[in-house]
Amino acid sequence: MKKFDRFDILNVPLSGTALVEAAAGTGKTYAIVGLYLRLVAEQGLDVDQILVVTFTEAATQELKEKIRSALRRAFMAFRHGVSTGDPVVDGLAEKLQEKRDLVARRFYRALVSFDDSAVFTIHGFCSRVLGEHAFESGALFDSRLVTNQDDLKRMVAEDFWRINICNSSPVFANYILEKGSLSPETLSSLLASRGGHHEIKLVPDPDERVDTKKEEALFLKQFKKVVKQWEEHGKEICTILREHESLMRNKYRRDWVDGWIGAMENYLGSEIPSPELFAKFEKFTAKGIAEGSKNGFTPVEHDFFKVCQKFSKTAANLKALFDRRVALLKSRFLKYAQQELKKRKRFLNVLYFDDLISNLHEITVSGSGSALIGKLRKRYRAALIDEFQDTDPLQYDIFSLIFHGKALFCMIGDPKQAIYAFRGADIFAYLKAVPMADAAYTLNENWRSRPGLVKCVNALFEGVKNPFIYKRIPFRPVSPAADANVPELSLDGKSCPGLCFRVLRKNNFPDTRNKSDWNDVIAADTAARVAKLVAMGNKSRAMIGERQLEKSDIAILVRKHAQANLVHEKLSALKVHSTILKTGDIFDSHEAFEMELFLWAVAFARDAGLVKAACATDMIGYDAGRIEKTGVSGHDDSGTLERFARYRDTWQKKGFMAMFQEAARKEKFFPKLAAFPDGERRCTNLRHLGELLHQASLEENLGPERLARWLVRHREMQGESEERQLRLESDENAVKIITIHASKGLEYPVVFCPFLGDDVALNRKRRDKGFLFHDKNDKAVLVLENPDDDKDIKEWRDRWEREESAEDVRLLYVALTRAKNICYVSLVPSMAENSRLGFLIKKGGKHENIDKGLDALLQKAGDSLVVEKVLPADLETDPLLTAEEQDSNTLEARRFSRTLPSDWRVTSFSALRQSTVDDLSRHAASDEAGSFAVSLPEGMESFPAGAMPGLCLHEIMEHLDFTMAKDSGYLESVVADGLERYGFSHDWLGTVCSMVQRVITTPLPAEGGQKSILLSDIPNSARVNEMEFFFPLRTVTPNILRNAYMETGHDAAISDRLPDRIGKLNFSQTRGFVRGFIDMVFESGGRYFIVDWKSNLLGATLESYRVDNLRKVMEMEYYFLQAHIYAVALNRFLQTRLDGYDYRTHFGGIYYLFLRGIDPDAGPEYGIYRETPSAKFIKRLTECLVDQTGRGV
């Protein structure tokens, strides 16, 4: 077995082929990000030279954001020598200290070009390669990617059926129709069983031939003999079976015999006989008669019994041949479908996702692919493959052919979490890669879970020989990371354990007779325990760190959709809001069935029967009496048929969606569905169906009847396209119910696993579709026949069952490692003895039973593990929840008898400004006649205007260190971050950077002979951004405020027009508090200044931003009032904080900086409004606004 070393992220070689095994919660993504940083820092690779591949779009976006953030941290660390708290970044900074400037430039280059980074899904990578190298790959230009190929598969299946089945003999055709084993639908679903396996061996070989003509002829000949014998001697045979003394009546009971005789008559009366004989046909054979005869009696003889004996053997032989022929046809179909789908998609010039992989694989393994491989090697100097355990042989071939031995080829994954075989993932591809790697590493610190849970998982899997079935997939224990910051969950002030087994026993639940009963009990217990935790969280008895436990902290993991629905139902009964995540097919929902009835009723609106069926649905909800009257002249008061006819008219004139919305409004679809316990789920489904039907009606130009048929067809089809997945309900603060498959990669503080022991027996029904396993050489084999006497197939079936068991264990591991604090596992010992969970608890048979295994686990895990006995009382409505409901019914809030003053409020400048009696339009400055119009510099006239652009520019100025802005790399990093956060294109980077440079390098004019100020000289330590203020507001009206301005009319800073502008405010009498935020306050030369950033687009020329024009804007927009309120607030603040404060000495003034119009070449007359109100005015305005008594409160 290959040796796995500890993964040292800062020192592992950045060359060769490496395999990194990352157990659950050990920081796989962090390892990828760390390697990425090292490749940039140490090898100087550009971002488009580092290929990163993962398997979902969501994971791709998350990975991109984490890499970008890490690059930003690294740039800051190397550029400014600051510690980031990131061990990899800080470790790199120490390791590469002597190359700090060089590495900083590399990180800067990576940041500004990160949009060109090569972070893809596997399908995205293949699509990019095929598209960019069309000549080398032979790919067609302008191929269209389709997300659903179900219709194409169905057509291929139907064509194969017509070619190969329609001309079959009547006996064979009748056989397969009765069995349903070879219908077009069966063939379509068979393609899904093949998963994503492209290179697969089919058993039987599709080229094999079986001729059944001779056996069919013999079968029909003998059938006629049986019929003749029955016609001639039927009564005699019946008498023998019913009354002959030699037959044992416990084997030939007379009532049974009557039934068998009826079955024989039905079978012999069939026009085309089937070799599938009815169940008790052997009772009519000589052998059956002999076995049913009493001891000491000679078995009764009759030619009929002998004829039946021969016929039975012939029928069995023919059935075996037919079964073999069916298997061959299935095998032949898979081969045909692979070729035919490829041919038809090429003709249509469309590609499905899997075609991207298979097409690229076909090229790379062929002799003509060497040129393409060479180009890809030159382009990508390193490849990091995430979630490698979910790869398949084709994907592994592609990456290994391109990168193995030629570049850093790092495969990161965990074979213990390989759970997507049904999607085509192949754990054996991962195992194939292990010996080929130059080095193998393991991540052995868990950063996700609390130490107690880590200890319990280790205890469960350790000590078992081959816990994951295969020796090549060992369990390596991990330790909790010392620096992991996982808040502790406490219940009633006590730390919770890591793992809790909820044990349910038969003697406590005597009414449980079968698996279904136990599932119901387990779901009820899970719901009750969840309800209790939620109630404890509501009362601060369940705390995660310093906050209450909430419903959204809890997840319930299930294996089947039926289990999810069952738990959801139990939680709904306890009024615990829960949501089922990513489970089920929208076309399998009850709402799809009801929508089908509704569409047929609208399509044939005069058919009373169809309309009645639609009215009986939950979404329309007629009662029986009303349904009976529907369509009956003189009794249908609501005019139902006429209403449905109008819906049809609306559909034909305005389209499906207009009709659907009209019907939903008039019939009240959504209010009626919302009244059900699962109303939110139902409403979500109905909206989803409405969108799908609307889309189909537009794309395929479908009218009422054809759209109804479209829905019927999609309800009958099986598919896995994204559009078919049930959409999420609102999951805000809801318990999450999710399948184990969908939970991979997620984590929750509290996890429930109610059905982990539900793998006692494999699903034998799957054998009807064959089974897929891997042979001794790890090659995939799909077996489509199941003769029990074939030794090879018995061995293969054992291999399949072993693979299924191995995946069961991996599912179990994934489920147990989703929790951060505690995992609850329901356990019925009598059911779980032979399960994979039972196997682990019993340590592979070291312990006699589960109870002894649990005792041993308790000794090893200590207080981290708890075993709780579940009693029937625990399933009742949670007492805490009941008490809470009772409290809500009996307690009554104190009545508030005081009268709140209507004029008391917390107000702001914006609130005062919004109330005006005039209807002045927003100021749009224009150049004065005769003035020289100079365009705004560098495109700021084109930068978008409005609230979002304004917030973006404000945030950039807020986060910018003015003194560092001379460094273009730093400036571009801050600006790029701001643009990205608000969704603006990277194309604006140069424009905004230039604007910022102009603003901070333009001298701000001063008064009284003071030296002008450059913002580029103001350090962060001398400024406060977004300075918040509160002050108590005395009673004020527009008239009171207007008088304050009139009394200071001689103040040079106050325009004569301002009192009139104040008079146009229309706010009601107000008192309480004034609250606001000053964009920036800075200190320079012992004086304090107010700055407000204005992003207004006043015009396309500099003249629009001339100071006299800015005064008009200040008046029209009431910015002067805002500035004066800011001055009052800052003056009050400085009075309380600055010893010896004097307004005339220390208050420097107010700057309103209109960012788009500032330019050092134009001077301070453009874009800068400056004002210093007199001390007299500020004193008068303070007296007018500020409640000095505190009575404003």
C-alpha cells in the first residue's frame, strides 16, 4: 500500500503528480487555495496557467471567490508587510521575505488579471478546450449545448423497438409485453442505469445471437396437445384433482383446486400462450401429482399430467431462451443507443454535458490528439483537480494524458466520500490513480467539528478491519484542529456530546410489525427531539456560543425521498417549519397531476367531465355537491363551464401564462393550497410548473391540447435535468431536510441521521435492470441477465453486492461528518444487526451484538458519546412545545395605556428633505451661453449615475488609504474590489482610478490665509469615515427653522434665498432625535473639517461643476441644510472631546466634493464647494435644533 505523508502546505514540492487525501472537514479547499498562492508566488505562474477543476458551478464560484480573497490578502501582506492571520499567507511572507517586492508584483498581476483565471467545472474545461481548439479537436462550430436529452433518448428507444421488436414472433412479442421488460419506456430508463460509464463491458455480448424459432414451434405444438387433452378430459381431470383419494388434501385443498382449474382454463383459452406459466401449473404435472400423493398410494396417472409435464419443461426452456434474448436485445440497444445518439446529435449539431467529456477523451487518446495535448501542456503549467474521488475513467484519462509527468498534477479528494456512482463517478478511477502518483499526502486535522464528534467518528471506524470494505480505502483517524473556531453547543448550560445514539427497541414499541412501522416511529422521535431543541433555543436553553440555537442550525439527513416526506410531515404536525432541499422530480409531484387535469379541462372546456375532474383538485377545491351541479343547466350558479371557456379564449389570444395567472386569481389557487400543512411546498411546485409550461409553450409553440400532451409525456418520462428538480421552499430559519447525497460539502451545527441503519438488504428489484460491477482489472461490467445457475454471474453478483455495501459505508461516513457539534443517530438494534452501521458498531464481528458494541464504544469515546433509550412518551408532542403553546394561549401582554406623542421620532436630513411642497426637478446643469465647454476627464461623464454607482464611489473613498494611493497597484486593488462588490465591469477600473487620483491631488481651498490641503497628505489616523451622530431634537417646524436662517441673514455664508427654500419644506412638527452619518471628518493643522462625497452627474462638461453652479445645486437639493446639521453635530462633539475648544480656532470648514468634476488642472473653482458658517449662525441653529434639557426624549 502506498505511503501517505502529512500534507505540509508550505513545503510540498510543486512538481510531479501528487495525490492529496482530504478527509471530511480537513480543509480541502484551503489546501487548493494554498497551492494556488504558492504557484503564483514561487513559480511566478499567471492565473491563466493554473488549471483548477471542480465538479459543480456553485463550487466553482465559491472557489474563485476564495482564491481571489486569498490573493488580495497575500498582496497586502507582501506589499505592506502586514500580518493577515492567514497561516499560509503569513508563512509565505516569512518564507519569501527576501523576494517581497517581486512576489508582491506577482500577486498584483494575478489580482488584476483574475478574470482570466482557469477555474472550471469539468464540463466547462472540456467545452473551453473543444471550442478554442476546434481544428485540432475536429469539433463542429456553433454546437449548441442542451441540458436535457430525454426526448432524443426516447426517440432512439422507440426506433430501436420498432426495428427489433415489431417484427418479432407473436409468442415473443406477447411475452415481452406481458413482462413489460422491453418496452420503449424500459429501454429509455435502461440508459440511466448505465450512468456516465462510457467504456463498459456488456453481458451478454451484443453481437451474440439467439434463435428461438425451433423452441417456439415445439412450444406451440405441445401447447395444442395440452389444449386438446383438456378439451377431451377436462371434467375427468377436475374430478381427480378434487376427489381422488390418493391426493393429500393439505396440498390439494378443494378450494385451492378450484382456483387452479380457473387459472388453467384462462391460460389454455389465451390466443397466444406465454412460456411464463401461471403459478400453480406444476400441480397439473405428473411430478406435481406424485409429490402431492399420500404415502402408500400409487400416484394417479393420466395422459394429461404427462403432457403437462413435457409442456412445463419446454416452456421453462423457452422462457430461459426468451430471457436470454431479452438480455441480448437490451445489450444491443445500449450499443445502438451510444452510436445512434452520437450520430443524431452530430446531425443536429447539439451536445449534452457528457458529450463534452467523451469528445475530448476521444481526441486525447487518439493519435491525432498529440498536437492538442502539446498545446494544453504549454498553456497550463499546473493542474489542481478538486473532488477527485468523483471522477470517472474518461476524466482521469484526459487529465493524466495531458499532465502526468509534465506539470504539477495534483488530485485532491477523499475516497471515503465517493457517493455519486449513480451519476457515473467511479471510485476505481481514483484507486487507479493512487499507485501512479509520485507522492501521496493526507490532511489529518479536522477544522469543521468539535473535538467530541471527531473522537466519536474515530472510535466508530477504528478497530474494524477494512471498514470501507476495500483494503485500498483505509480509515485514517484525524485530530481536531487546535485553532479551529467552532462555537460550542450547550444545552441547559452543559456541553453537548459529539454523537448521540437514539436507541429504539421492540419491547418498548410492541405495535411495530415491519420496516414501515419502524420508519414511522423513528420519524416521530426525530421530529419530537427537533421540536424540543427548537423550543430550548427559543428560551435560550440551547446556545451556540453566545447566540440561541435556531431551526436553520438543524439538518435531517435521509436516503430516500419518501423518508424526507415522512419527517417533513411529522415536523409539520408539531408546527416546526422545515424545508426539503433538492429532492424529487417536479413532474412526479401531486401538483403536476392536478395541473394535468386543469390543462385538459381548459383545452376541452365544454367537456363537463373534464371540468369536474379539474374542480375536484385541491387547487380549485369544489365540494361534492358543487361538483355534481357543475355544467348542469339551471344549477351551476357559478358558471364553471363558461369560466373555463373564457380561460381557453385567454390562452389562445394572450398565451398560457396570461391564462394561468387569470385562473390562479379567480380560482384562488395559491390561497387554497397555502391552507394545507405543506402549503408552501405546494405553492412552490405550482409556480415552478407554471414557469416550465410557459417556457415550453413559447419554445415549441404549443397550444392547449399539445401543451397538455407535453405535460403527460414529461410526467411519464424519467430524467435528471435541473429543470425537473423540485425547487426550494423558503428556507429562512427552517429545519433542513436533505438527502445524504445532496448534503456532501455542507455542514450544520446539529445533524440528525434517522435512517442510517436502513441498508439491511440490497434492493433486489434492481436486478431486473441488471447490475453494474467492476472486474478484477477494475473495468466496469454491466450484466443484463440473471440466471441463478450461472457460476460467473453468481461471482459477479457478489462483486456488485460488495460494491453496493462499500457505497453504503461511504454514505454513512458522509452523513456522520456533516455535523459541527452533535450528530443524532436513530438505531433499532433488531433491524440494524446486519446493516453497515451494525457492522461498524460490532467492529466487524468482534462483538456479539450491537448492545455489546455500543458498550465498547462508550468506553472508548467517553463523555463524547451518549446512548439514549427512546420510550413511547418521547414521541408525544414535546412538552416544552406544549407548554409554550399553552403559555401563548393563557398569558396576555400588559396593556399600554399611555398615549405616544405623534410628533416624536428619530429623524434625519433625508426625512426632512423628502417633504417639500414644490415639484422641482432634479438639477441638471448646463453650460452658460458663451462659456468654453470642456469635457469631463477620462470618461466620468459615462460612468453610471444613480444610487448604486454612488454607493460604490463612496465605499472606494471610504476604504482608500489616501497616503498609499500613489501606489498604482494598491489603488487598483481597492478600486477593483469596490467595482466588483457592486457589480460594475472591470473596464471601469482605469476611469475610476484616475478620478480618485484627481480628487486626492487637487488642493482644497482654505480661508483666512490658511494653507490649502491635499487629501493625499491625510493619513488614516487623522480621519474618521462614516462618523455617526445623534443629538436630541427640540420641537421644530419649517417655520421655526426658516426664522433661524432669517435671523442670520447678514452671515456671508448664508444666501438670501435659503430662508425661502427652507420655507418650502413640508415636514410636520417634529421632536425626538436627529441621527446621521458624516462621510468623513479629518484633522489638518489642528483644525477639523467635514467632507461629503457627491457622485451627482451634473452634466457632461466641467462647466457644470463650476463653483457658482455648485451653489445652485446646494440650494436646490437642500445640501446646505445637510451641511449645517453636520456642522452642528461636529461642533457639539468637539465641545465635549477637545480641551480648550473654540469654534473659530478649531472648526476648519465644510467641503462638498463633487467627484466627477474635480481636476487639479482646472483648479479649485471646479467640483469643490467650500463653506465655513459663522460661529453666530451655528450657535443660533444649535439653539433652534438641539434640546438642551433632555425633554426631547
